[in-house]
Amino acid sequence: MSDPEHNTDQHTRRIRSFVRREGRLTPGQQRALDELWPRYGLAADTSLVAPVAFGRTAPLTLEIGFGNGASLAAMARQDTESNYVGIEVHRPGVGHLLKQIEIDGLENVRIYCHDAVEILNQCIDDHSLDRVLLFFPDPWHKKKHHKRRIVQPPFVNLLARKLKRGGIFHMATDWQAYAEHMLEVMESATAFSNAAGNQGYSERPDYRPTTKFEQRGRRLGHGVWDLIYRRN
């Protein structure tokens, strides 16, 4: 199989927003990686040329940190006129999404298994994305770990380069403190405008599926905050 990121982590000075908790691959996930990765996977050193990768030109959405891929598969299934690229560092999640792609017969999804910041820098052309999704990233809730949060000014500046004018950056979190952090960072980003107005949170749009964990959290009274910003 064309290796979905050999995980050759070398020491870098950049603080990473994730820790590799690989977990054990199920036999089904391993089969999916072996058999389906060559068709739907993108090598970490391969630039994304969407018309080549998908065989067509269409609006392009990138989801960063898709977890087990359930939401990404649901969005791609409901929006077959768009192309979707997912980035996830954990191979069990990649294997799970590959299985779902096969079950649903999805041809509008491609996957990177690597660090999202490196993929954005090295593989994604400037002004090529219509939408970037960041749903329920690790909140790194301990104060000493706040520096690991992915939503920081350098990351936002990077997305501003990759999004088309008018493109959307959509975040969602179930940690209020992280929502407030995201809001503070984004309100200071001159390249973006808040779709909900100054200092506002957005209603969940129909295209964002609710996960079983989100549904359970809502039953327990937990909040969820969506932030949607448009590239100026």
C-alpha cells in the first residue's frame, strides 16, 4: 500500500496541536487501509491537484482532524456536487472513513494521513479552498497546554492564504473556554469577517452533522459553539 504517512516524526521547533494516540487497528480498518488507501489516499508529499485527484473540477472543502470520519462521510454523501479532502493523523480513524467511503460508494472524498499544518504548507495551493472545517479539535483545556491549541494567529494566517476570497472557515467546539479563545483569535484576524456579526456565534448550519457525542452532550445540558468566518 502507498503508505498513509509513515509517522516518521522528527523533532521540530513547532509546537504540535496533537499527540499520536494510535490505538489498535481493527481487521476491517487494516483491510481498508491495505485495499482502499491506494484509491482514496493522498501521499503526504503529494500536492493536491483537485481535477486530477477527483477527475473533475468542483467546490473544494477541507476538513482538518476528521476523527472517525462519520461527519465527513455524511457531508460528502449529502453534497455530491462538491469535493472533500480530509486530514487526520490517526490511522484507525482513516481506516474507519475508508470503510464508510466503500459502503456509501463515495467518489468525492480523498484523505491525507499527516500533520494538517504541514499538508497546508506543502500540498495545498494558495486560494484553492472554498471551505475549511475544524470540528471539535482537542481543546487542550489545561492552561499549560493552551499553546498547543491549533487555532492560533499563525494558523489563521495560513488558512487565509489557502482560502479563496469569500471562502468559509467553520469551527465548532463543546468547550466554552476554547470557543472564547477561538473568538478572540478570529476577531483579531483582519483577513476574516464574522458571519454572525462582531463577537457573535453562529447557529449550526444544516450541512454540519451532529455526532452521537454531541447529541449526548446536549441531552446532558452541554453547550456547542459554532464559529463561522468568511475570507475577506
